[in-house]
Amino acid sequence: MNVLEEWTALVCRELGIDPATVDRDQVLDLTRDVAHGVARPAAPLTAYLLGLAQGAGTAEADAPARLAGLARDWAASRPAGDEPEVR
């Protein structure tokens, strides 16, 4: 078991989540797309907001893919060299 698997298992146990229900690669792909397409700080915020929506039952199964697509579209719609302002 690698460090990421160990950490995921520990956090799942702490939060009472079945690790089998966590699609780690999907979350990592989403945060990568947001970090590179929008801004680095937007990645954990997006993951958190997705988690809130899933907990509230308002996120559909394709929400991670839709959000990743939004991030890619965001990046494509920005002028070249336009750096995001992050506070």
C-alpha cells in the first residue's frame, strides 16, 4: 500500500466513508484539471464543493466529469498569458 492509499484509508475511516465508494483517480483528475485550467487554489475548493454537493445529494454521478470539463473550457476561453488573480 502506498502513502496515498494509506492516507485515503485513514481519512475514510475517520469520516465514516466506505473507501470502496471513493474514486480516487476521478478526484485527482478533477483537481488536476482545475489546478491547471483555473488556478491552483481552485482545485481543493472545487473538491470540497463537490463533496458538499454529494453529501447534500445534489451532485449527479457525472458531476466530477462536468466540473473537469468546465475547468478545461475555462482555460480555453482565457486569452493566452492571462494569469488568474488569486487572493
